[in-house]
Amino acid sequence: MSYEHEPISPMFRIDVSAESEAGKQSDEDSNALELLNQLVVGQQQQNRLLEELVHQQVAANKQRASELQQWKNSNPDLARSCRQAAETLSRVQTQFLDTMTEEIASSEEHLVEGEYMLNEFVDRFGPRLAHLNGVLQVLAQLGSSDANASS
């Protein structure tokens, strides 16, 4: 039984020559480290900017809440009227949504199959719903209680 020796490639290469790749590896490591440092600096700047944006938004919200509270204090009767109107409109909105959902259920097939019917439906209910929601939102804000305004 004779064994033939096939050349085996080494798993590790150790370069003992004067020009080693250690210098190249060191340069690649320092480049990667520099890029990582730049990423960290960039992330820190982004975090600072986000914190500033949050502080500005909080300040604007506090100022708005303060102005709204001043208006309510100056117009307590109107604020109460707004609250009552919002409650009434909320009931109206509930009835409107009930009517709208009944319409959808009764004409589901026509709405799905026909673009004309869908357009008619949107034209009929869309603007009214959007305007009602907008008015209700304004009245609810103006008529909200002091506890809701401070939160």
C-alpha cells in the first residue's frame, strides 16, 4: 500500500517576508474604526436634533393649550355652549353614521360592482361627513373641560 502525498493547502498563512499584510490589515481596521466613529457622531447629532424637535413641539403644544385655556377663561359661557353643541352634534354624527352604514349594507353589491354608484355614494356622504367631523372637532376642543385641556 503506497500513499501518494497530495499537496495540502495551509489553513493559516504566516508571512515572514519583509512586506507583510499586517500593515494593510491595520490600515483597513483603522478605516473601519474611523467610519464607525463617524457613524456614531452622526447618530449623536441626529439624536440632538430629534430632541430639539420634540422640545419645540412640546413647547408649541403647551403654548396652544395655555392660549386655549385663556380663551375658555375669558369666554366661559361660550365654552359651555360649545360643549353642549359638541354633545348634540356627536349624537347627530352617530345617527348620520348609522344611516350611512345602512346605506352601505343595502347597496353593497352596487358599490362594489359599479364605479358610478361608488362615486355617487362618496359625493352624497363624503363632504357632509368631513365637514361634520371638522365642526365637531372644533367644538369639542373649545368646549373641553379644564382637565382635558391640561393633559
